[in-house]
Amino acid sequence: MASTRAPRIGVMGGTFDPIHHGHLVAASEVAQSFDLDEVIFVPTGEPWQKSGVSSAEHRYLMTVIATASNPMFTVSRVDVDRRGATYTIDTLRDLKAQRPDADLFFITGADAIAQILGWRDVQELWDLAHFVAVSRPGHTLSVDGLPSDDVSELEIPALAISSTDCRERVSRGNPVWYLVPDGVVQYIAKHHLYRSKA
Ligand code: ATP
């Protein structure tokens, strides 16, 4: 008899300004370790914790380019198309409404999980998704004190890459080859992103 297990779907939220190989490795490692069927990348709309980011359309398109070669990776516009600031609770509610049959696994880096207790509606977050915190260079990964049924930690290959560093490198005229996918390097150049205003 065919298996009837619920689809297992990863949710990789981020500003992705730009998306880089740290994001892609995190998604790939969690997909393997948690036997996921798909990972949905969800670029934020108007980030509530960050200012001065690139337009949502630029970040969405870079995410599409970066994930295009992996059949398990898809990109959702739920946060880009929703007006106003992005809250993780809204992302998960919308994705659960679209895929009510699925078990959702929200993927975050060690830095982002540290803020989890500050999120609104934390109990509903845990009801909607299982949380997976991945290791990230420069950040201590600890889920102590969080409910172990709802939050897991996963050690992944250390890539000391951040979007902030990628932006700064481009603005200084330094290369970002091999930090971000080739198509994203070309997109950044074509659209003159992150160029110094000086
Ligand atoms: P910025 O430098 O602009 O703050 P960022 O590099 O942290 O950006 P985000 O888009 O904010 O990228 O991150 C999305 C998610 O990916 C977050 O949960 C973050 O912790 C995680 N993440 C980002 N970079 C890495 C990395 N190198 N290794 C593991 N996780 C990462």
C-alpha cells in the first residue's frame, strides 16, 4: 500500500538581500536531515527589523534565480504580496492555509532562533510548524529552554557568509563570486544593486 504520510515542507524565510550559499546550504541540509519533500523560500515583504533593503521584487527574483536548479526548492510570494511588515506568524498561517495537509518545518539560523521568544503569538507558531535552528559561524546555537518537541538544532557546514558582507563587498568593488550563485552575481551587476552612492 502506498505511504500516506503528510508532505513534509521546509519554510526558509529571509530578507535574501542578496540570497547566498549560506541560505542554500542551510535549506539543503535541513531537507536531508528531516526527510523533507520540498523547501519553500519566502522572501520578506517590507522587513520590520531592517531598513534600506532592496525592493521586494529584486529580492524575490534573485531567490528564484538561486533556487531554480534544485527541483526540491520553490519560492513563495506570500510575504512579498502581503502589504505591510512581515511577521513569521503571518507567513506560516498563509502557507498552512495553502497546504493544510502538510507538516511545516521553519528553518532559521542560530542568530534568528535567539529571537524566537520575542515573536508575537509564540504558542501559535509552535502549533503551526516545527522549528529547526541551524548552526551559523559567529553565533552560539542553543535552543535550551525552548520546547524540544517544537524546536530542533542542526549542525551544518560552516559558511561565514552574510548578506550584509555581500552588499558591502559589492559596494567596495570586491567580488561576490562563489559567495552567491553565479546568476545572482550577474543579476546584481545588471541591476546595479549595492553600488556605493558616493
Ligand atoms: P543580513 O546580513 O542582511 O542580516 P543574512 O545573511 O542574515 O542577512 P537573512 O536573509 O536575514 O540573511 O537570513 C535568512 C535566514 O538564513 C536566517 O534565519 C539566518 O539566520 C539564516 N542564515 C543566513 N546566513 C546563514 C549562514 N551563513 N549559515 C546559516 N544560516 C544562515
